[in-house]
Amino acid sequence: MTHFLVTDDNPDGRRLEEILAMVRGDLIKRAVLIVDDDRPEARKVLANNVQIMSMLGECIALAEENSTVLAKAFGPSRTGEPRIGNG
């Protein structure tokens, strides 16, 4: 099973969009630390991280859409009852 996401085995897990937002937040904090470093390596890492943050934003939006679709179609999740798929 998963280590981070909410499941019956991991009821204290988080929703995917929450985990992705936390990762994006960590990248933002790192970017702040290197934004004034003019070395080429720092510039490249910063540029890559900006792209990653953009991609994470898109992923967060998709994960939020999944949550909305599932809630609208099947209501809130209930322990022990998967809303889709085989439990």
C-alpha cells in the first residue's frame, strides 16, 4: 500500500493534492535560498525548480479535479468502502 496517501491501512495519510502542495512549498523555500546565487549551477537548479513548480501546479489541479469528480459522483469517502476500483 501507499506510505503517504489516505487508505484504510493509512487513515492518517493525506490527499494527493496536499502532498504535492507540500513538495511545491518546499521547493519555493529552497528557491528563495538560491535566488541571489549567480553561479551557473545555481541558475540552472533554480530554472529547473521553477519548471518543476509549474508542473506541480498542474498536477495539483488534476488531483483536485479528481477529488471533486469522486465527491460529486460518489459522495465523501468512507472507511472500508472504496469509491472506485476494487478494494
